[in-house]
Amino acid sequence: MTLDPKRASPGQERLLTQWIAEVLDILERRWHNEESPPDVAHPEPLDGLILTVLSQHTNDRNRDVAFARLKGRCPTWDAAAAAGYDAVKDAVRPAGLAPTKAGRILEILRIVRADFGRYSILSLVGRGRDEARKYLLSLPGVGEKTAACVLLFDMGLPAFPVDTHIARVCQRLGFVPEKTPGEKICALLEREVPPSRYLGGHVNIIEHGRAICKARAPLCPNCAAEGLCRYRKNHCLAESRVC
Ligand code: SF4
């Protein structure tokens, strides 16, 4: 069945659910087919949290270099806390915004140590997604995207991180109005998509956003989901433009 996105409104939940599912099916066939839950990336999710803080406003390579430098100089979080601000700042410099990130990392370590008695947030996993998310969001420098990444990739809990690519693709497809903030898109996807599809959906929409639904100029004629896209109907076909 092909859905007409113009007929799917937020009040038409069943249509919206089917519409999103059909887009995910198409992207799965185009990109990666993965429905299994993610492997937990780090045995200790605090590692994943610090890595995700380092990833803010930089690329994966710079993030990884900074994290490796930090772990190389401070193999444990006890050591990082003891090393202090200047040492952590110098170690994470490749990730950019080193003063801000070093301050946040040390503050996160201080709070975690105070709350859990050690440098570990592993016990958060047993509290479930909503409690774990609430705690993560209470930490300095941790927003919705960072929290969702840690939940999904480091805790094995069901969350749908929304980055700039996912926000843009969802807005163009018409799942949400333009300029809808990431946390609202995240809430919608977590409501409308089965948890088993969170990882695959996250990965595939990002891939699609990078390769086809590009920020500056979407390659609509090459898009496998064009028949389900509101942007395509409103901006290209309606005006008989090639875009
Ligand atoms: S049809 Fe165009 S705007 Fe719509 S999802 Fe595909 S590339 Fe993006």
C-alpha cells in the first residue's frame, strides 16, 4: 500500500504509523537491514557517555582521537578525576571546545561518584529507559540526543537518537512540521516505531540524509522514498521542477 503523505496528519495516528513504517522499509531495502538490538558498545556506559560528550560539535574521527588520548593518559575515571582540569583539557583538545568539554567531563565524574559511590552508571540500566534518561539529562552538557545515544548504544535500552540529518529528513518527509525540535521528533519516533527498529531506523535515516536527502539540495529523483515525501510533492512535482 502506498500512503499519500498529504492525507496523514498528526491526528491520523494509524496512517502516520504506517507511513513511517513504509519509509523505514524502503530505507532498509536501500541501506542496511538490521532489526536486532544493538550490541552494547561499552561494558561501562560511563565510557559511552564521555565519548558522546566529546562527539558534540565535531566529527567521529576527532572524537575518537580525543577519547583515545584521554584513556591513554588516564586509563581509569579515577585517574582522570585526579589528573584535574588542565590535564583533561589538554587530552581532549583534538575534539575541540576543550575547556568546555573538560569542565563538563570532570563535573559529570564528580556527580556520578557522589551519586553511585564509584565512577560507574551501569546500575542505571536496571532502572529502565525513562529513569535512566531522566538521570542522564540531569548531567551537565547532556541533552536529548546525547542521552538517547547513550541509552541506545551503551545501555541497550530503547531510544531513538535524533541528529541533524534525522530531523531534516523527518521534516521533509512530512512526519513533523518544519523546525520541529529534535526532542519532539525523538518522542514521535519512539511512539510510532517499534523498539526493534530504533537502531536500524536511526542508522538508515542518517545514511539517507548524508547521501540523498542532503541539507543543501536533496537528490529527490534518486530517492527511493520520493513517493511518500511531502517535500517532493509540494516543492518539486507541484511546481513541475526537477529537484
Ligand atoms: S524525496 Fe527528496 S526531500 Fe523527500 S526524502 Fe527523498 S531526498 Fe529527501
